[in-house]
Amino acid sequence: MASTPTPAPRHVGILVLDDDASGQGALRQILDSEGWRVRIVPDMKLLLAELRSGEWSLVIANVAMTGLDSPLFFTLRELSSVPPEEGARLRVLYLVPEMTGSQYLGPLEFARLPYVVRPFHLHDFLEKVSDLLVEIKAIEAPLRQVRHEFDQARKKKSQSGRSNAMFASRDSFSYTDEELAEYERQESEASKARRNRPGLTWATRAHGKKRSNEVRK
């Protein structure tokens, strides 16, 4: 009996709406490290033009640019509300500005729309992104890698006055360019391992959590 051919994996495309130059670079670097195709657009017209192509799995949108009552906001909300069982192909993650973002939090939470507030920890950001991609079956498993050894060896104290950093780290730590490069290398190795092992076992997670607590102490 002929075996059923395995469907080709869906290509992951991420569309970013953001007009913050430093934020754009950080987002591209982190998302590129996972092997995803990333396109950054600085205005809403370009975003709408790209959405018509149907090539994108996730939109990461600066909510300060979309607003909460614009045609684009309602379009994104409608496109991302399609249930997975009905063939959903797109999800949206909103970026909330650090200084002026309080006005957006209530409405986003009330509407149960996923968001992240700048600055945010890059591991948490990637996990939230991957959860949305798993929801629409763009990837097989969420990113859940224990990184206590990397954190212990590579973390350092944040420089004073660096309040506009794109990513905030736990316990007031930040990553240098060299550390991000090392992170990308480890993520590349982890991606290869995930093809053979979709997720970590409960025991592995528990051990990693214990080690992580020991590092913080």
C-alpha cells in the first residue's frame, strides 16, 4: 500500500508594522534567528497591500499606529478572529508603547487581544509569538527551551538610563550584541533538535525550572 505523502511544512511569514527604527532592527534580528521570513512596513497602506497577498502568518502591529478605532484595527481584528477549525491563517500580536501605552491596555484586555508591552524579555516575546503560530498550525510546537546556562554565563547588569531598550530582561539584565549572536547560534541548534523532539518532557522542564531558580539565588 502506498504511504500517504507528508504535506510540506507551511512557510512562516511575519509582517511587522512599526515606525520605531531601533525597535525594527531588534524585532528583525530576533525573528530572523528562527528562520522566519520577516518584512517590516512603516505605514498602514503598505501593511494592507501586503495583507492582500495572503502570504503572512502573523502580524506584529504597533497599536499606537493602528489605534483602537481605525479601519485597519477592525480589519486586523476580523482577520485574526477566524477559528482554527475554520481554516484560520493569520494572527495578530500588538506592540504597546512603554510610555503612552496605558490607554491601550484596558481595551486590548477587554477584547482578549494578545499584546506585549515594551520593553519586554525576548524569551517571553518569542514564546508568545510561537504560541500564536502554533494556534494556526504555522509551526508544529511552541518554543519552550530552558536557557538557564546561557543566562548564567551571558547576562550582565543593564546600563543606567537605558529606559528605551527594545527588550527588558528579568532581574534588570540585558543582552549585548555578542550575547544575541550566541543566542541565535543556540536557537539554530535547538531548531534542529526540535525536528526530532517536538517538545521538552515534564521532567526536563522541572529540572530546568529548578536550575533557573538556583541561578537567580
